[in-house]
Amino acid sequence: MLDLLKIRAFAAAGGQVTESDDVLSLVGRFPSEEDYHYWTQLRPNDVPAASISVIDPDLNAPVEEFVAEDQIRIVIKKTVYARAKFYFLAAQAKAVLVKRNTDFQSIFIADITAQQCFTTRGFQVNVWDQATAYDEAAETVVATTSTVTPGKFVRDYIQDRELTDTLEAWLITTEPAEASDFFVAWQQNAKRRVLGTIVNIITTEQNTIVFEVITPGLFKLALPQVAASECSAELANCARWIYFEGLDVEARHLIFTNELSRFGSIHSNLKTLLASAFGAAKVAYDAHVRSSSRETMKALAELRKTALDEAQKASQKAQDLTSGIWRETAVFVTPFTLKALLNDYHNPLLTAGSFFLGAILIAISGWLQNSANERFFETQESSRVKWVAAISAYFSEDDKKSILEAPMQGVRKNFNRVRCVVYSVYFVYFAVLTAIGVATLFSKHIVDAEKLILVLRPLMTANG
């Protein structure tokens, strides 16, 4: 485990200490012979490091003895991970905050306490317990991606770019119990990054970064003015409201910038200006939502009426089909019933043929009706599924059941019941007509036999 006090003692003795993502470098003189022995006996297994070297820069060779006046260079190489950064010194870790975008989700720092840790929407600041291996600590980091794109609403004219693409990294979620130098540095950088996302233009004037709002009137804020103001909370509130509390980011951004420009000529204090613009923007946005809601409710009412009309038309058509089945039954049943009741059976063959023909026509009629009705319901269901899917986003589950589904289901059940009864009648009548036809033919053969006996009887008697 690396003794951080030895690093501070080295710096206090006039040594230069620099640290980056992959290297901790100390250049200077050993404060004492004890320090010489500590650094030269330190091994990579003793600290979480890939390698450790103590070099005489003049000879570019390892230091072999303690000479108080000699310059030395200590290099500790660290393993680099994609989503996590590891720093021994918080003062050196502040360098990662200078960039407009963060490329990590967690940073582990050895010389901070648990009370100084904090969390943003984009990354966590944790204590680096050097007893924990690099890979074990890195495995605890969860990869995240930015979900907002301020570049759609802000024009950045700075050559090296000022507008952040990782706004989440600059919005606090868990404050530290104790503010560290690292947290203070983060706050200062967060103010400029967040402000850049809630204006219209970022540019430069006389080598100074300027944030501009251009609607409805031009209003400017210079970076030094922002840095000197204690407005971190107000900036964060504005950015959260614009980018994370609703889907209509463009409308919120436009309304807020309008209010910021309007109040810019009234308030000189940036903290008060932001608070006033934020309050007015929320009121203006609520009015915008209510106005939009009235139009939306009107459109939804018309949509529901159209859907209800379509459902009623389909239901009426299905009811017409149900009534049509009974009409068809009456049309076929009535004449053949009258024929059966009134026929005098003088020509049994013709009478039987008419009954057979009636049975066949009833069977064909039933089959044609069933095919046509089923085809109608299949077409209706296919069409209904498509337009219900298209408008279902605008209906609640209860509306979909009561307006779009229940009427057709009820009509279909009623149709099925009627169809079962009617087709039962068809079947019975088919059987009856067939039976009467067969009986009529049989009675014809009986009559012919009786006539033949009457003719043959005298001849049989004479011969006898």
C-alpha cells in the first residue's frame, strides 16, 4: 500500500509531483535516507501498480545509493481501465474535470474520505482502497450512456468546443457530507458546462467565453461572471427541468431561454436571475401544456367518436347478417311447407322431386350464407385489428375494451347463437324434406302395385 504521507513529504521538500490516468511521477530529491530506503524497496506487489522505478535522470539508471543532493525520478505506472480512473492524489485528479466530456463512470481517489464522496448522474467519486485490486474495483463500475443531446439546441462557436455531450456528469445527485478540493473544482467546472446547455449560443469575445441568449432579445453572460456566482443549485435545477423532467425538451429549452432573456435586463445577480427565469418558465410551460391539452382533448374526443361510429357500423352490419339468416330461412321454409300441406299428391314423382330440390337448395343456401358471413367477420376483424393498433396509443385500456372490443364481441356471440339455432332448423327441415320426398316416392310404388294387381286379378281368376 502506497504511503501518501511519503508523497506529501517529497512535495514539501521541493519535489515535483504529477499524476495522470496511467502514471504517478515524482521528480526531486529524497527528503531523507529513510525515504530513500522506502522508495527503493517498494515493489509493484506492495501497491496497486503495474511497475515502479526509481531512476537517476542524469544516468538514466536505477538509483543505487542515497545522495542527498542528487536529483531522482520515481515513476509508478498504473493500469488503465475504460470506465474507471484511479488516482492517488485528489489534487492531481482535478485534471480530469477540465475536459468538457467525461469518459468514465467512476473515479477512485486514495486521499479522500468516505464523507467526501459524491455522485452525479454520470459518474461516482469513491475512496480508492488500495487493498482492493484494480480489476475488482473496476468490475463494480456500471457502464452508462448519455441520453440528452444539448447540441440540438445550442450552437457552439468555440474552436476547441465548450458544449458538453455528457450533461449527466455535471448534475449532482448525492452531495458529499464534507466538501473536498476535488468537489469544489467539480462545482466550478459544472457551472460552465451546465450553463452552456441552457443558452442559445456559446462564443468568444476578447478571448473570453461568452454565453448568449438571442430570443426575444440579446442577453450575454461572460464566463468570469458565471465562475464568481454561487449559482450551482439554480443551474442544476434549470438543466434537470429542461432535459430530464419531460419529453418535450425543445419546448422547455425555448421557453426557458425566452424567460432568461426577459429577466436578463431586470436582474444583475446571476443566482436571482436564474431563479426568476426558472419560475417564470415553469408557469409559461404549464400554460403551454394547458393550451395544447385543450387541442389534444378535442382531437381525442373526435378520434373516440370516429372509433365508436366505426364500431357501431360493424355491429349494425353484424346484426343485419343475423336478421338476414332468419329471412333466408323464412323464404325457403314457407313455400315448401305450403307445398307439403296443400299438395294433393296426384303426381307423386313430381312431388318427391320438388321436396328433394327444396332440401338441396336449403343445404346450398346454408353453406353460402355461412361462407359469406365468415368472410365478412374475417375481413372486419383484420381491418379492426389494423386501425385499433394505429390508434391504441390514444386510448386507455378501459376505452379500448368498452369502445373497440366489447361491442363486436357481443354482436359476434349473438350471431353465433342465432346461427346455431337457424342451422339446426335448416338441418331439421332438410331431413324432413328428404324424408317426405322418399315417402312420396315409396307411396307411388305402392299405388302402381295396387293398379297392377287390379288389372291382373281378372286374368288370374279366368285362368283359375
